[in-house]
Amino acid sequence: MIRFVNNVKTAVLLAGLMGLFLLVGSQWGQTGLIFALVFGGLTNVVAWFFSDKIALAAMRGREVGPDSGGAASELYHLVDELRQRAGLPMPRVYVCPHEAPNAFATGRSPRKAAVAVTEGALRVLNYDELRGVIGHELAHVKNRDTLTSCIAATIAGVLAYLAHVGMFFGGRRDGGNPLVAIFTVLFAMIAAALIKAMISRSREYVADHDGAEIAGSPMGLVSALQRLEAYNQRIPLDQPNPAQNNLFIVEPLTGKSILNMFASHPPTEKRVAALLEQARGMAVAA
């Protein structure tokens, strides 16, 4: 039931993002409306086919395999073990050259999925913590959250850019009030960030729950979330597109950005509390 409600909510929110595209386009009259409709549809097509490549390229991900050696090989084998527990095809595995410890999954379907972990995460997380993190990311793949998150991130990022451009070029239709146009694009930019955050937050709890089951215990993920939260409050992530923050397992620190005003994840303490409740339930059932 929770997944059904989340899926309905996500569909409504994605429709809302498309509506914001049209709202911004309407500031240029009928021509702008048609352009927004076409451009919005094109953005969805790009997100569908290329969102994984865009995200991995932005993070400078390097694909690793069973023979890569060291921590990369261990990561690959861990992903392989847990994806079998989850009943998933083997995703591509990437390591990203960033000090900030974090991880994300991407891809339009389980067969096209990729799981990426930063070098910082491989250094600071112990085996049980990394197991919990990979379980969480595979839960996103299994629940097909990766496509939704990428589409939301792509649309929100492009819409924020269009709103930014509209601010500078006046974005007004003939006879229109330029102040109204400015207010409209500002509203669209803020609303897009809020919608993207709502989509991500509604799915993190489910991914935490399902990821703990894939990993075999919630406790590794509990410890990982607490450790990642502490590190990511101090170490900025070299991420050129803050619109993609919702892809990561914890909210990354990316420096000053208007999008940082809108957290894309639930508070870590609430996620930890839910996982501890799950652990108590599993202990009772055992």
C-alpha cells in the first residue's frame, strides 16, 4: 500500500513539474507555451535514455569489475552478492574519485542500472556499513526509483536554468507586466526544487526498509547513515549539478546554491529511528 501511494504521489509530482514547464513557457505567449511543451517532452526523453550517463559523467565514475583489484573488486563482489539476494540482474559498478563519502544508483530499469560509490565511502565505511549502503541502492533499483529520481532531477535542473534565464531576459509576453513574469519564473524555480525534494523524501524510507532486508540487517545501514551524515557536513562533494543531489544516499554538501535550501532527503535521525524500529520488529519475529 505504501508503495502504491508513493507511486501515485510520484506521478502527480512529475506531472506538476511538467506543469511548471508550461507555466514558465506561457510567459512568452503561445509560442513559449509550445516551446515549453516540446522542450519538456524532449527533456523527459533525454532523462529516460541518458540520465545514467549524465549522472555518472558528472561524478567522473570509473567502471570496475571483479578483476579491478583492491577495494574496487571487493565492492564489485559485494554488489554481486546482494543483487542476487534481491533477485536483480547484475548492475554496472562504478567508483567515483571524490573524498566526500557517498553513493547513488541510476539507470532507467534494473537491466540498465548502475551503482556508484565514492572513493571516500570505500575508505571510511566498514564492511557492514558498506553492505547496508549497497542494499539501500539496490532497493532503489528494485523499486525503479532510479528512473524517477533522474527524471525529476533533470527536469528540475533544466527548469531552474530556464527560470534563471527568464529572470535576466525579462520573460514577458506582449503587454505583460515584467514583475509578474519575474515572480512566475521565481515561483517555478522554487516549486521545482520543492517537488523534486518531495519525490526523493517519499522514497528514501522505503529504500531504507527494503535495503535493510537485502543486506540482512538494518544495523549496518544505521551506522552508515550516521557516519555519512557526519562526514558530508564537513567535506563538500565536487558535484557540478546540485539538481542531482536527490540521487545520493545522504544529502551532499555542495557549497552555496539556491537548491541547498530544499533538502532532498528526510532528516537522518528520522531515517535511523525508522530503521531501529525495523530492527526491533525483526528481533521479535525471530
